[in-house]
Amino acid sequence: MGDFALWPVLAGAAAFFVVGAIWYGVLFGKAWQRAAGMSDEDVQGGNMALIFGLTFAFEMLIAMVLWHLIARTSPEPHVVMMMSIGFAVGVMIPAVGINYLYQRKSGMLFAIDSGHFIAGMAAMGGVFLLFL
């Protein structure tokens, strides 16, 4: 297992992206929209190609870092999943939480976004297991 491998990183980022599409689409789309204070026009008015492109680029970066960390450890399945979910719970969610406190975002928005990070990182870890 090398420190960097393109296919697991691409697949992990794609898994995270698909989770996001489902999470913010069919599962929590309207609840997220209300919690974020966005109208239908706000949601549809953005440059979606840019937003989706940058989202995938950021998810690629997350996948590269996580794959690198996993490559430097004992990649047992439980370790991979602990690192994946632990990264969400121990790094991503607290960082977003700090920003949300100062931006006065709602607890509901925080809960929806935090759930996305946990589910997305779990999916990424699960996909990484396919490449070990």
C-alpha cells in the first residue's frame, strides 16, 4: 500500500460526494435549506458547476490526507473505519462547530452538516477497505 494511490482516493472522494448528494437531496434537502435560511431561488441561483467541482476537489484533498494516514498505519478494517469516522468526529465537526458558533448558525444546521460528515467519512473509509 503506497502513501498515495489515485484509484482509492478518487473512489473515496466519489463515495463522499454521492453521500452528499443523497444527504442534501432526498434525505435532508428541505430541512437543510430551512436551517440554512435559503430559498429555492437561492439554491438554484448558484453556479452549481463551480460548487460541485470545488466540493469534489475538497473531498479529493480529504481523501488524499486520509489515505496517506491510513497508509502509514496498520490498515486493519477496524483501524480504517476508526480513522475515517474519528477524523470526522474529532477534526471536521469541531472545526465547523467553531465557525457555526461565531456565525450564529442553528443547531439544526450543525446537526445536519455533522451527520453528513460522519456518513461521508464512513463511506470513504468503507470504499478504502475495498482497496486494501
